[in-house]
Amino acid sequence: MHDVHVEALREFDLVSDDLIRVSIFHLRDSSVILINVHHAVGDAWSSGIILQELAVNYSAALRNVPLESMPHLHIQYADFVVWQMANLDQSRESLIEWWKKTLAGIPAIIQLPTRQTRPQDPKYSSKTVHGEMGDTLQRVIKLAADHRLNTQALLLASLQAVLYRYSGQEDIAIGVPAAGREMPEVQPLIGYFINTVVVRGAVTDSVAFIDLASEAYLSMLDAVDHSQLPFAEVVSASGAKVTSNVNPIFQVLFQYVPDGSSIKPTLEGMKAQVCPAPKLKQAKTDLSVFITGDGHISIDYMDEIHDESTMTNIMDSFLLFLDNACMHPESPVSCLPISAPSALIAHHMFGSLKTDYVQGPLTTQLFEMWAQRSPTQPCLVLEGEILSYEEVNARANRLARKLVHLGVGRNVAVGLMMDRSFELVISMLAAMKAGGFYVPLDPDYPDDRLSIYMEDSSAAVLVAGREHLMRANKLGGADAQWTVIIAEEFDWDAGDPSNLPEDRIARDSLAYVIFTSGSTGRPKGVMIDHIALLDFVRYNLEYYSVTEKDTCLLSITINFDPHVMQVFTGLAAGARLVIAKPGGHVDAEYMSDLLADWEVSFYNTVPALGLEYYKTEGAKRCTSLKSAIFSGEAMPIELVDLIYRNVPPGVKVVNAYGPTEATVMATNLTCERGMTSMTIGFPEHNMHCYIVDASMNMVPPGVPGELILSGPRLAQGYIGRPDLTAENRFLTSFVWICVK
């Protein structure tokens, strides 16, 4: 069969070749007749005529009788061409006007998921995926008959809906070949009559499938009625921009050939079958979808921009959508599924289940255990001064008792208006030990914003640094209901240093509230409870292997939630926490010296600051580094390359992502040396991540959508804003979902 394939793929020389080539190959057990027809002189319809006439004449020759006369042809192909040109001269202006109106404002390109940028000079190399419709096609045929539509319209509408769901574009243009044989006189002719027309569809979430199919049917009929205008003139009429690397107007071709499976030769005295033609080397368009009458579906695609997995997903989505559309034709297209649950999708959706993370001692209790187990272990370091775990715990307990005396208890807020300092970290612990929660108030923020933080959280106490006393006393004006404590004036060495009763802290009570920036309105206070905090901390301890031998670094503003990772991961592990001096985090040289001199092993910052730090000569001095985590903004590839040139072997470089509402981080990606693209990675343990469309349907891999998160880290909502909490669909509890 090799010779057959070689001959089938041999290109035509349009100057010297016959445009219909017939060859006979004798194989060991059979023979092959190869009929190779150039598209200039024949189409699929012509193939059926050729095979039918071959069978008739073969039978006559076999019986040694005169060849049977073929049906009389009233016209020849040349007559049709003359008629077509004359007719076009008369109707060209009206056709141009119709297409101009029909295609006005049509999108230049359909935005489907691609594996790489479209090349400027594509080779149009192609690949194909195949599928079977099974009994779905018969149900489509019946549904079409019930609604007085043709089958092609229902199939086309399904493709429009799936492309809408994959691209997010409501305006979908698809090329549909028209047979061009509406006149009975041309139906027995061999020749090329096909003209591809553009069928434009408007798809929205709310349109019922059967209504979409009806519109597709009418649009297709209209397009066929105006198909006499050559495609090049249609493109010109549309005003579409023409570029060399994109098919104009449409990039998806759809063809349904209901009688394609019935083209079977019947050669007298022989068993004969049609062999599939060898696959052509070039793609006609980005995607070409073909469906035959026996339910076979194939998608030819341009493999320079699309990959097999995406094309397989599109085919699976098409079949799933169509199957459900047949059962629920009145349903809106947005409610018909295009993605079925699978083990692969589940792998991307669900982090590993770790129920033990939310059990056992809370974060403050883990810290207290280290204070008891290793009291002299260095806990906090600032500008060369060191406090031990015992000292930090005692001071936090003394302040906690003062806070309790001032009315702090379960879900009562304590505002913290301090620069990075020992007192800041100790006050965080104290607020939680008292049963309340802390509210960060970065002194660099304007007073009107900080007043909102205090008012919305109904704070009972404000702990402030002495340099911020005047501002602290003015927050809230005359209506302020909170007591101000000056950190430097509090007697940290007087009073009971013992731990407060454990039952002061309820597992579901708030640990902290961080306010979002308020860039789109009034800032919103995100309520994070102790279960969420514990789950996050326990994940960090395990995933990054943080132990009491590590050194962590606090360098981020307290109004940016990664400070939670910097502070509590280390304190729960019994590690040393180095505190960068106020303003030091933006000094790359200072940070370089700090990380190296104090042998920091667990480092977390934003990519912008990471870029500055790793450009310094001193970055290579930090040979103790084990984990470098970057979050808060998009992680550039250049930072990954820069880090790996400056860190010792074995360092884990991580791009982490997560909104404040999911307790700092929800997903992460371990970045490899030499990687060429960046994602937000996979769900962290116990986190569930769903990518959904506007109707909350899960989308297939590679399709843009909204990220929905759930799990034990989910915030309780926005403090003092039940309307926003309800609007954002916060749940008061979480459900473990196990995928088997």
C-alpha cells in the first residue's frame, strides 16, 4: 500500500497533468483502483457520480456487451460556468450589499485556546482527531424532524455553542461548504460546484438550544441563497482585515455529509470497498469539523497553534453537549454541560486531603508548646537584639491579660498601628491569646482608611507605637469607642507570664481581619478564623519542611496578608524570625546582607522586590536558603532564571497565588530551572479550585473562566458587610470532597 499512498499524495502539475488520474495497483490478495481528482474539476458529490458510472460500465465490459448509455446531460460544466458568470453580473451589487450588511462588525478571529502564538509564516501542517457519535446522531435527526429543521442546522448550532463556551465570544462565524447544486440540471455533472459560505451566529447564555438551532437553520439558508458571490468578494464586502497567517472571516470550517458513508462501489462479481484517502498534509483552516452519515466525526486542525489534547477536549465537549441538547432542547445553552468529571480534571481541581491539618493545637498553641519545650530558643531578631521563645510568650501573655481586662474576648478586634518591631509580633499573638483577633493598621496608610478599618471591625483596643500616638488618638474622631495602648509605655515585664486558658480561643473564632485595598470602593475586611489559619500554617510546615532549625523573615507590610506566612509559619515551627527594620524591605543591599548574615532559609516576598534583591552581588551570599516563595503579583520568568543563578542547589522556588479570602494562598507552582511559561500551579492541600463560566459551569482545561475556591481556608466573609458576604457566596462551613 506504500506505493498507493505515494501516488495519492503526488501533487498535480496544473500545466501538464490530467486533473483526473486513474491508477491500478495489484497487491498480493487484492487490487486497488486509485482515482485521484483535483478539486478544480471535482468535488465530493462528483465522487459518487464517478463510482456509479464506473460500476455500470464495468458490468457492461465484464459481460462483453456494449457500454450502457449514460443519462442524457442537458448541460455541461462549461454551460454552467457561462450561466453563473452571467447571473453574477446581474446580481453582484445586491449580493455585495447583503454580505456587507450580514458581516458588519464580525470579529477578526475566534479566540480558542492555543498552545503557542500563531506564526507569522505558518506551514499549515495538520493533524486529526477522530470520534464516533453513536446513537446520538439518530436522536439529532429525530429532533430536527420534530422541529422541522435539518440535521445540519442542529449540528451547526451545537458547534456554535461549544465554540462560544471555549472562546467566550458571542459572535461566532463558521464556514459551511454549500453544494452549489440546487438546480436539477447540474446534479449529474462532474465538476467543482462547492462554494463555502459564512454562517454567523449570535450565542448568549440565555438562548435556548432549539432557538439557536432555528436561527442557525435560517442563517444557513440565507447564506446559501447568497452563495453565488465568490468568497474573495465576500471578504472584500465584509471589510475584514486580511493577513497572510489567518483565514479571513472564519477560522472554523464545518461540513456534514449525510450520504458520505453510502458511496460504495458495486462492481459485479467482486467484493469492493472504498479505502480511506491518505490524509493531506495541510490544514484548510485552524479547525475543520467533518461529520458523516454513519456518525463519524473528525477534526482536522493546524498543529502549529493547536495541540491534540485541546482538540480532543473540543470534540468531547461537542459530543457531550449534543447528547444533552437532544434530551433538553429547550434548555439555555449555558446550562448544557461541555465538560465531564474525570480523574485528570480532579487532579487539577483538588489538593490532597489532609484532615489532620485542622485538628490538634491551634497556631498560638503550637507557639506556646515551643516556648515550653525550648524556652531559650531564639524567637525574634531585630537589629541584632534577640528575644527567646520564653520571653516572647511571657510578654504576649501579659498584654493578652490587659486586653481581656479592656473587654477583648471572642471575635473582638484589636487594632495594631505599629511599624515592624518586637511589639508588633507580640501584639498579634496577644490579641489571639485574649480570644480576639488583630486588625493590621499600617502607619503608611492614610488616616481615613485606617478609621474605616477600626470602625468596621468594631475594635475595642488600639495598640500603637509612640510615634503614631497623635494619629491614633484622632482615628474615629469624637465617636471613637476604643482604648489606645502605647506599646513603648506598656510594662512588658510586669504581671502574670503564664498562658491564658486554652478555651478562650474557639476554633471557629476570628484570628485576624485584613482589609482589601478598597480600589473599587470602600475597603472590605476579610474575616479569617483559627481553623483557616491553622490549615495554612500546617501546610507550610509540611510542604516547605520548616523546622526549629530554620530562620524565617518578616519583611512585608502587615496590611499585605503574606505577612501571615512570614510570621506564623516560623513561630509554629519553633524557628527563628528575623524582622527587617522599617523601610528596610525596599533596600536591596540591606536585604541582601540581612538574609546572608542571619542565614535565612525561608523567604517570602513579592516578585518586584525579589527582582531587585536577586540583582545584587550579595544575593549569592545567602547559602542557607531552602525555600523562596513569591506571591502577590505575576511572577516573571526572568525572576526564576535570576534566582537559579544566585541560589545554592536544592532551593525550592515557588510561585504562589491566592486571594486574601482564601487565607493568603490557594495554589502554587514549584518553578523549575529553564521553564518557559508560568502558571499559578495546583491547589494546595485541602483546597478545591474550580474554573467556571458565567453560569457556574466547569470549563474544560485551557478555557478561561472564573476561579472558585473552597476548603477550610475560606474566609467567613467580610466583617460588618453581610450584603457583600452573601453576594460573594461565602459558606459558613466547608465540605470535604473526595474524588475516587
